[in-house]
Amino acid sequence: MNHPIHRRSLLARGAALSAGLCAAPWARAQAAWPSKPIRFIVPYNPGGATDVSARVIADKLGQRLGQTLIVENKGGAAGILGTDMVAKAAPDGGTFVFTLSASVLTNQFLFAKLPYDPQKDLTLVSQIAVVPVTLVVHPDVPARNAAELQAWIRKNKGKVSYGSWGIGSYAHLAGAYMSQALNADMSHVAYKGEAPMLQDLLGGQIQMAYASASATKPHIETGKLKVIGVTGDQRMAALPNVPTLGEQGLKDDAYRICGFVAMAAPAKTPMEIVQRMAKEVNAVVQMPEVNEKLVAMGFNPVASTPEAFMASYKKDAPVWEQLVKVSGAKLD
């Protein structure tokens, strides 16, 4: 027996079909994400802490997402080349940059011109970890804490040298800020990397430096370097007994802020994909074996939401901009 087709039923079906067709391209992509391998672009050379942490997280993340994650190194130009690649990639959830704060935050204040605008061409996904650093001195420096170090620097105006792993690095910016704040006329010595900087600090060619815990901890434990304190709002998980500079009275934002390891996607990446990726990254970072590896590298794991990352970014960006101005650093 044939049943009549009611006009109301036809209209309802037509409306549903029309809506489905209109939403089809992005809706289908989001519902199926990830339907293809995902690329993590690390804008630095292989073997560094950023590269290692990207591979540790990618391995676990791939298992959770049921998809292959490919880590690609695109080093060069202080992280600019690889970050620009992501900024210009399709916003389909297939490409993310796994990077340090330099390429998505401080470079915009250091370089006269960037091929991308980090605040317009990228979408922040997750601040995976903050990266405080140690303030260390040669054992001959007669200071055990921040107050004694400041007094010694003032007493030796124009005679103290501090190192950095490059112009515009936090080690440079923080040292320049301290020199100005104390009217100390300290000399900045820029090196091509942290290793040669520490080599000269160990040899006494320079007297102090800000440096990563992963690099300084072995020398602190053997007494070859003295640690004055660590930057950031919280003590470093890798050195829990070392007080922050803030705890010792250095409350300036210059000593509070830290670099970070983070993920970002091309602008216009669907927010559903951004939120899903952030959620999965958070779950991975909380895994004990992943958390322990990040801590061992001197990181304080965070794995924030996109919203929390943006709030932190907006809070710290003016501080970084001011530090760059104080240092006088400018790169082409």
C-alpha cells in the first residue's frame, strides 16, 4: 500500500539536506579530524630540547589520535623560517608549529621585519611548558644570593661581564636590564650558543650568566658554578631547593617572565580542532613518563588551554617588548 508524501515532511528533509550541504566542507573535516598525518614543524635544528620534547609528545599524541605525527625540523633565522612555514600552511589541522617563545613572541620586537605577524597569522594552541632559567656565577664571585650579588655588582661598576647565547636572548635581555637597574655598566658578551658561553663562565672569562637548568645543573652539583636563583613565579621542578629571584626580593617583571615551549596553528584553523588538540596535548603532558622527561630538561609543564595561553601571552608581551627596548637589541 502506498503512503502519501506529506509536504511538511518534504520541506523538513529539504532543509536538513540543504544545511548539511552548506556545512559540508568544514563540518566533515572537523568531524573526521585527524583524517591524515599531522606535521609538527620544529623551527630549530635536531637534537635540542625543543626537538626532543616535540618527539616525546608526538609519539604519545599519535597513539591517542590514532594518526601518524611527523616531526619536521626547519631550522634557521632564529625560528623564523619554520614558523613562517606554518603561518602560511592550510588551516585544516594538518600543520602545527612546536616552538619556543622567540618565534611566536619576542622576534616581533627584535626584528625590523618578519615575514609573518604572530598575532594575526597564527592561532595559539597550548603553552606546553614554561622554561625558567638559572642565574649562575663563577665560584670566585663572593655572592650566595641575589642581595649579595647586587651589592657586589654595584661595588664593581664597569668590571663585571655577563654572557648570553645570542643577542636578543633572555640571557642578554635580563642581563641588560639588571645592569641598567643597578647602574652597573656591565659588559655583555654574546656567544653562538649556550655551550661556549658556559665554557667561558666555567673558565672565569665572564662572571655571570642566565642559563638553562639542563646545562647548569651538573656544574652546580659539582660546585663548579654557584646558583643565585631561578627566574619565574614558581621554583623550578628540576631544582626545587633553589629559590626564585622573586622570593629574594627581585619583584620586577623582568625576572618573573619566562620563555616557553608551545604549539600554534595557522590562523583560521577551526576552533574545534584547536580545542581538541589542546585537550589531547594536556592529557599527554600529564602522563608520568612525559612529565618526568620535560622536568628533566628544566621545564615546568603547563599544557594550558588556548584561552589561558592567550591570556598569558597578552600579559607578558609588553614586558618582553620593554626588555628589548632597554637592551637596545635590534636584528635585521
